[in-house]
Amino acid sequence: MTLLWKLLRSHLSVAQTLGFALAGLVGMTVVLTALQAYRDVIPVFEGPDSFAEGDYLVLSKRVGTLQAIGIGNSDFTPEELEELRAQPFVREVGVFTPADYRVKGSVSAGGVGFSTYLFFESVPDGFLDVETDAWRFAEGDREIPIVIPRNYLNLYNFGFARSQGLPQISEGLFRRVTLGVEISGRGRSEHFRGRIVGLSNRLNTILVPESFIRWSNERFGSGAAAKGPSRVIVETEGPADEAVAAYLGRKGYEAEGGGPDDGRAARFVRLAAAGVAGVGLVFSVMSFYILMLSIFLLLQKNGRKLETLLLIGYRPARVALPYGLLTLGLNFAVLCGALVAVWAIRMRYLPLLETMQEGYVPAGAGLTVLCGVGLALLLTALNGAAIRRKIGALERMRK
């Protein structure tokens, strides 16, 4: 074995080795970075508080002239809801339940009080994009959990506050604000405390728990809420599908928000990650061929000496072993370098992702390491098979 290693070192080219290592490092880094970045980015698109989460559409009917003058209504009938649920692109349908009474909210800050009339709605909890343990209400509670659209805070900070010379409010401070809520209807009036427990990117309405809406509508409502819902939220397979747009146009439904754009954005991330990974695989294949070329040149230079070794009794597997160990060492050296590069790149983009989603938790790196080890082993196995074939060809020529 010592003789074989001396033979290998005497003809080993540093330039060839560095060429393989560079190509392999670039390829492995690109592949593993694409995989890790995709797994880190996708929670921003598909997490519960995502700006492009899932595929959700808020649907309502177009308000025409007849509805504007009080003739007819824009509510969804039970038959229309069943037809909507039966569509192949629909996963689930939820209805908005509005508050059927007058709501007045007030808040005071720095000795200055503000008050305005509000509206409350609720949706099934499964459609809420805010995770909080405080999302509950029981009869007798005097505090109402509230979810506010995130764009309300943005409108205040970048519109109203700037124009009126008022201080801007951070999200954390906004959640500490307690609202005075006055509810009146059916000759009754009661005061509650409203506590903001989350900000929604998906739903552009003031949300309270369904349990509160049911209780308060029974106590304060006039009965108008017993009519059909005027808005529904739909979880779809993919709102960017032309079939969805065609169906909405045919039925005269309008979709709120940027659901189609969000679906396209998530698909674009997947395609971009696949494209980058594809480029990395190309570099990996190039490094494989560079290494094979280097090994074959070594075998060609050592051809006569290898034939002599075979002639004096060395088995082909033993002759091929040093070359196989060389490829194994090089591939795993490249893997270690690639993992370090992935870690360094990841430390640069993770702070940006954390600013895009509250409570963001990055994906683990275990799958990336596992894929890197698998790729290194695959390349080593392919290199080893090619080396053994070459040594076997020398053995056959000798015979």
C-alpha cells in the first residue's frame, strides 16, 4: 500500500486537484445554498402570519344599482355556498359573521382621547393567520380579543402620524393599547375592554372571536345578522389558475386582496430555488468530470507501473483503493467547505427574513447537511466505479 501511495503522490498534480476542488466547491455550495434558502424562505410564504400565505380569497358580490337603492341584496345564498364548495379548486369555505349592533371604540394617549364607530366581524378560527392563546371569549368576560389588519397600523404610522406630527407606534406598543369598547343595541349598552392580540396580513377587517359574535348578536343584535353572509373566505388550490378567474367572472364575484399575486410569488420562489439548484448540479457534474479527467490522467501516466503491480500479484481492487480514497477525501473536503459557505451566506439573509414575519423560525440545517453528505457519497461512488473500470481494463489488457 505504501508503494501505491508513493506512486500516486509522485504524479499528483496540485493544479488539477485545485481545479476539481474549486469547481466542486462552487457546485456544492450553490446546490446546498439553494436548498437551505428555499427551506428558510418558504415559511414566510406559507406560515400562519405570512404576507403571501397559502391561497386564500375573500369573495363578495358586485354591488349594482339595485342594491345601491335598497332593492335586492348582495348576500350569498346557501345554494351558492354549496356550489362554491363543490368547485374543484376550493379546499374550504368560511363565512364572515358581522356584528349586528353599534360599536364605538375609544382610546386615550398622552391626555388626548380619540373615539370612533367601529365594526366587528368573525371568521372560523381555521382561516385566521394569527396564532395566539388569547383568542377566546366566554360569557361574563369583560375583555374582547381583537385582531386588526396590519395595514391599519401602516396607515397610521406612514400617513396619519406623519401628517399630524404624531409619534409613530411600534407593533409591540400597538399590541399593548387597550381600547374602550361600547356596545349598544336592543335598548342595552355595555362597556368592554378591547385588547389587540395580533395583526393580520390576510383579512382586511376588525376580527373578534366567533364565540363573542354569537353571544353579542343574541344580546344586542336586531336579527339582521341572521341573513346570508355578504362575504366569504375561500381556501383554494391556486388562485392564479385561470379557471378560478373565469369562475369568479362568470358568477360576478369580486376577490379582495392580492391572492393571485401571492400564489404566483410562492411558485416563483419554488422555481427560482429549483433553477439555482439546477445550476449548482451542473457545476457538480463539471467537478465530477474534472476529477475523473485528473484521475484518468494519473492512471495514464502510471499505466506501465500499474500493469507491473498487477503482474506481481496486486489485485485490481487494491490498486484502485488509493485513488478511491483520494476522491473520497477531496469530495468531503469540498463538502466541509460548502457547508461553511452555506452557513456564512445564511447568516446574511436570515436577519432580513426575520423582519418580514413576526415570530419567524428558520428551518433546520439537518436536511441540507444530509443532502450534502448524500451528494458527496454519490460523486465518490461514481468516481470509484469509473476508477475500478479503468483498472479492470488494464487488467484485461495485461491478460
